[in-house]
Amino acid sequence: DTAVSQTPKYLVTQMGNDKSIKCEQNLGHDTMYWYKQDSKKFLKIMFSYNNKELIINETVPNRFSPKSPDKAHLNLHINSLELGDSAVYFCASSQAGRLADSYEQYFGPGTRLTVT
Amino acid sequence: QKEVEQDPGPLSVPEGAIVSLNCTYSNSAFQYFMWYRQYSRKGPELLMYTYSSGNKEDGRFTAQVDKSSKYISLFIRDSQPSDSATYLCAMLKGVGNQFYFGTGTSLTVIP
């Protein structure tokens, strides 16, 4: 069983379009994250949700809007896509409340977004 | 200045070599230190974690933390081609806090 899954795996779209990426985790974790990894492999936190509540919102354009319908899902909607949005987007989850588990984030396989 | 600095490499070594990967950080509030491994076109996976200063060994891997110098290292002994990946250090101030990742070091182990 896949622990953290993302759809789609690849997304090619034109500038100005609106797109969504979906993430689901079946680990029972209470915290989920969105990261952006650029071409130089730098992994940058975008958002973090704990029990459906936004707890981290880094300096990200407001064209990016996360939505967490329940603890197991965290979706990312992007409006008016720009060339600079091209990157790999990773969803991750962790159990922030349990000390033994809090060091480990489980990452999804990534969504490779290409904006043309 | 980024909170966590890591040499991006790339690093290329022959099979069997000892590999040393390093990160420095600026914030003394970091208490938990992790190493993640990321294979090409995959998500990162936790390799090791340590709390506070000292060494931790797991098979061919040793993680070392020197909080006085704000410096952490990952040593890989008897490196194998299957170790070829990008290695990212990560740090945490406390339970439930934000993870800070390094930029990753790309490692290739040549058979």
C-alpha cells in the first residue's frame, strides 16, 4: 500500500492556467506538508497543515492555495501558472505529536510540473 | 544567509570509498538532525536521525553532530553503487516544528 500518494505524477500546462495537485496519506498522521523542489534540488517548505489547520505558510505567492478537506488529504491549487512555477512538488506527512515519529516525514513520489 | 548550508557537489567516488557529507547551520535552536536520501525521481526517505551532539551508527552509516561548531556529518563506509543518490540534511527545532532542509549533495559511487 502506498503511504503518501500524489496525483498527477506529471503535469504539463501553459502559462495562465489553473491546476490542482492532490495528496493523500494512509498513515494516520496528523500533519501534512507541501514542498517545492527546484532544479537545483533545494527543498523548500510551502505549507503545513496540522489536523486540517494551517500552521506554516511560508512566503509563497497567493496564487498557491492549499486545501485540507480532512486529515488524510492536502490538495494544492495553483492559479495563473507562471514559468517559474515549474518544479517538482512533494507532499509529505508526519505524526508531529508523537516524539518517536516526529523526526520522520514520509514523502510522496512528487508531481513534476512543467509550465510552458 | 540560509539557516542550513550544504555543499551541493556533485561528489563522485569509487566503490568501497569512505564518503563524508556535511552541513552547517546558523540557528543554535536546532535540536534534531536528520539525513534523508533521495533517489532520482523519487521522494526523500529518512536515513538517520540524531538528537543533540554525538555520533550514531547504523550499519555502514554514521551520523555525527557537533553542536558547538554547528556542524553535522554523514559518513558512508564501503560505499556501494546503490548509495548513488542525493543526500539532504534536515533540522528541527522541536517536536511539531518546521523542518529545515539543506540543498542536498549529489553522490555517485562508481563501480
